[in-house]
Amino acid sequence: MFSLADVAASNKQPELVFWVGCAGSFDERAQRITRSVAKILDHVGIDYAVLGTEESCTGDPAKRAGNEFLFQMMALSNIQVLNGYGVKKIVTACPHCFNTLKNEYPELGGNYEVIHHTQLIQQLIREGKLRAAGGESFHGKKITYHDACYLGRANRVYEAPREALKALDADLVEMKRSRANGLCCGAGGAQLFKEPEPGKKEINVERTEEALASGAQVIASACPFCMTMLRDGVKQLEKEQEVEVLDIAELTVRANGI
Amino acid sequence: MISQLAFILLLILGTGWFVRNVRKIRKNIGLGRPVNRSDRKAARWKTMARVALGQSKMVRRRAVAGIMHILIYVGFVIINLEVLEIVLDGVLGTHRLFGTLAPGLYAVLIASFEYLAVGVILACLVFLLRRNVLRLKRFSGIEMTAWPKSDANFILVAEILLMAAFLTMNGADYVLQLMGTEGYIRAGAYPVSSHLMLLLPGSEAGLIQVERFCWWFHITGIFIFLNYIPYSKHFHIFLSFPNTWYAKLEPKGKFTNMNEVTQEVKAMLDPSFTPESATPPERFGARDVQDLSWVNLMNAYACTECGRCTAVCPANLTGKLLSPRKIMMDTRDRLEEVGRNKNRHGADYDDGKSLFDYISTEELWACTTCNACVEACPVLIDPLEIILELRRSLVMEESKSPQGWSAMFNHIEHNAAPWQFSPADRLNWAKTNT
């Protein structure tokens, strides 16, 4: 196993730490995204490690819900672990972990270069290490990308996921509300962990309807929470036969035949 | 001479009362907690130039409203040059003072003021139509009660009246100039108001009456309007400038780390740690306006209730109670109440109320922290920061939270994940290969 503890025991320092995140570790659907990222890392031969059992929640949902104590308890103990291993660079498949590690940990003593997996994929495509060849063809397939709030508006990462999709030679269609104007899937701010307040409609249904209206056959996502919300939306609207919700890492793996 | 004295009195009263009200607002904003937003000055000036002066956010997404708003804004700023002349004429007892200084330039200026005045009137009419006839959804909502609605209409009607008086005054002046009436020197160009000739009286005395009436009506109206602004949503015409200057420069996803919490958590994790200050903070998060930062409070006064935030809020769009515009309006209303109380009953007076008497937990729990409201605001107001501070108070001070969150907190505390899974299973994803 490639856990950071093992790597460190043999006095080595991995190039990159893959921060899996809670959804990526425990949610069955998100585990598939995690495996896709791992496959990409293996495929291009990046020397990486995971924290495994030493990884804890970044504290993001606690912080957004208003529980700053719990957030900082998680943050400070995570920072202790990461600094203990001398971690320099982190990639994660979760925009919430990405945002927290990148923006909120530095003031608490955790200074790392943090990238999202779509940024890594973008970089690998630019370096020629990933080509959309040797696997499934997405040529001419209509794909729409749903901007995750914590990747898009929160950190202005709009182009990396789109560049990864353009490499697929697919027909990238935009939803009415995209990029800075993108509509939330409804999961952020710890909403995923509670019942919604009374209203007329579920947010994920509103967003899924918009994605379906784009005529896309694939809804691309870059966040495990958005994935859950959009899949639920597709299910609720009974479009599972027509439309797939896939993470950009999964699409990349498929296109490269990894 | 009498009219000069009357004018000087009007000038003193008009500006004096305005300054007094602005000071009151400044004092209210000063009730907020300190926060340092004076770093990276170059970036701040740039933001202000782009967003406030350049109106960059106004045209994005809502081009029609944006362009008309720019027309009114440019009209307002440029026509103020004319107001300067009017004030000087009033004090010195002159007539069209600038007309003799640079006749060529003066003609160009007056002509452009006239075109702008027509533009402003048309834009205000369209805005009135949108609010009262087309009834755009953005201008309604639970927070848009009778007063905010009439506030908006009053401003638009006032601007139309002021511009109409300005044009009528010019029209009468133009005819008097043609007649060679004493005191009415030939100055300026009147491409719009010259067409009003037919509507004006034919006699010299009648024309002088119209010209004088409109002159006084216009300048008195401006002073009344100026003093209405601090009571109104229209205060944004001043505050949007500092509001954009002091806006958050960090990524929108970055929420503040509470230093007082860091001290406590560090002491908990490491018993040998000595905290920065021995006295624990009075309060975690915000219960009332004084617990918010002064920037949050300035945001509330800078809000012009346009509703672009609420129109993009995923919670509001799907019928939930939360409306970011209401968060800002409630913050201002409560702040005004606290300020009034302090003036009447002394600085330590406590009316037993808080911001939670204005904003319900149902609204606060519904926020997805998606930053759509922050992105949409044309003057960079941040309703999300207020929502988070209120959540912090509810959760940390009162241990209030929705059931799902209490469970999530528990899971994180006990198994380091928001769900009930064991840390030992963190590598389970690697056990299969599908």
C-alpha cells in the first residue's frame, strides 16, 4: 500500500499527496472517482501517497455550518499530520477539501501547494502525458459541465475542467447558468448533511433540469457532492437511461483506456 | 440681495442637515467590530475604479438595466457640474457665471447636460414601468414591503421632476436670451429645451417667473433629495465607492478563521500552549449588529435593494425563505434601531432584542454558501459573511443546529468523517477495481 506512513518509514518523500476526502473514501459512487484519479496518477507515473487511516475530515462542513471549534480541531490536527510528514504538494478530487486546504489552512500553519484533480489533468494534457486516445471515443458526444461552487466562484477555476473535456474531442455545451453564474447543486454549506428547508422545489432538481435542457448526454462534474446531487436529480427525473453523470477523472480514464 | 441671503440659508441648512445624518450613519457603522481592510491598497483602488466608477458588474448578466443605470449615473455625475454653477450663482447673485468664462466650452457642456437630462428622464420612466407595470419579479419578495417599494418610486419620480425643472428653466432662459432681457446674457446651447418654447408663456414677465420658479424648484429639490438619501436605499450613490474599496480581496471560498477559537483549540491540543490573551472573547459569532464587522455594517448601508443577489440565490429560487437582500435590509434596520436607542437612552442601553428578531434560523440554515449572491452584487456586498457569523452564534453559543448537522458534528468529532464510518475503512476504495 502507498500510505504516507509506509513511504515515510522507508525514508522517502513522495512527490505528491493525494488527499482523498471523506466522500472519496466512503461514498461508493465517489470511491469510483477516487480510483479514477489513482489510475491517472499511476498511468503517468507520478510518485504519490495517500494518508489513509491518518486522513481526517478537513472540517469544511463543520465550518460552513458555523461550528468553528470543530473545524479548527480538525484543521489543526490535520496540519500536525501533514507537517509531520513534510508534505509540500497536495492534489484532491473534492473542491471542498481543495478550498479548505488551500485557503483556510495557511493561517493555521498549514502551507502547501494545493491543486484540484482537474488542474492536474489539465497540466498532464498540456504536457502530452494524457491524450484522449486508446480508449472510449467521445467524439461528437454532447457533454455539459456543471461548475462546482467551491471550484468555480470560490476559487475561479473555470477553465481547467473545460480544457480536460475539450481534450475529449466532445461537443461541449454550456448550461444557461455557467462559470461565475453557475447554479449550485444544493449540497454546499453542509446542506448535504441535513434536510432542506421547506420550499417549492429541490435545488438539485432545478439544476438537473437545466443540465438536461442543454441536450447533453453526459453531465460532467468535478465534485463528489455535486455528483450525488446531480445523480439524485437524474434519478428523480427518470432520465437514468438517457444521461450519465460522470466525473472528469472518470471521463479521462475512459478516453485514455487506462 | 434677499434672494442671495435666502439661498445661503438654504445652502447651510441643506448641507448641514446632510452632514449631520451622514455622521450618524458613520457612527452606526463604527459600532461594528474592527477588521483590517486597508492592506493591498493598489488592488483596492483598482477594484473601486473598475466596479464602482466603471460599473463593471452592472452590465454583466442584466445588460438592459445596466446600461440605463449607467445613463442615470453619468447623468447624475455630469449634471452636478451644473449644480456647482447654480450654487455659485445663488451665493454671488450672478446668472450663468460659467457662461462668460468659457463660452464655447459652456455651450458644449449645457448641450450635453440637456441630452443627458432627457436620457435620465427616459431611463427613470422605464425603471418606473419595470417596477410598477411590468412588475419584475426581482423587485418583489417578502422583504419588499410598502416602504422599500415607495422608496424606489419616490427616487425615480424625484429625478424626473428635477430633470424636468432643469430643462424648463433652460427653455425659459433661452427665450429670455433671445428677447435680450436684462440679466439674461447670451450663453449656452439649448438643443432640447429650445423645443419647449411653445409650452412657455409669451410674455417676458411670465417667462422670468417660470425661469425663476424652476431655478428655485430645481436647487431646493436637490437639497431635499440630498437629505432624503441618508434615509433611503439611495445612499448607495455615496457608499458604493468605499464599499468596493474595502471589499474582500481573498478568494470567495476563504472564510475567516476565528483567532479566539484557534487559541482555545491550541490550548486543548497542547496543554503547554499559552494563549495570546487570558480573557476569552465575549461572544462567538454574531447575535446582534455590534458583533458584525464594520464592513458588514457598511455593506448594509450600501445596499440599494436591487435584488440581484436574491434573484440568483439557489435557496430563494426554489421557494425557501432565505433572501440575501433581506439579510442586508434587516441588518440595516436593526442597526438603525440600535443607533436610535443609543442616542435616546445612552450607549449601554439594551432593548433585549437582537438580529435574531429580524432574521430567522429557517433563513440561515437554508444557505448553501455558494457565493452566488456575493458574485452578483454590483457593489461587492457580502451577505454570506453575515449569514456565517449568525450561524456561528447559533451553533457555538446556543448549541442550535438542524438535526442532520448535530449528527454530522458528532460523526466528525468521533470518527473524523461527516458520516458514520470508521477511520480504519478509509482505504476501502482501493480494494475493488471498478
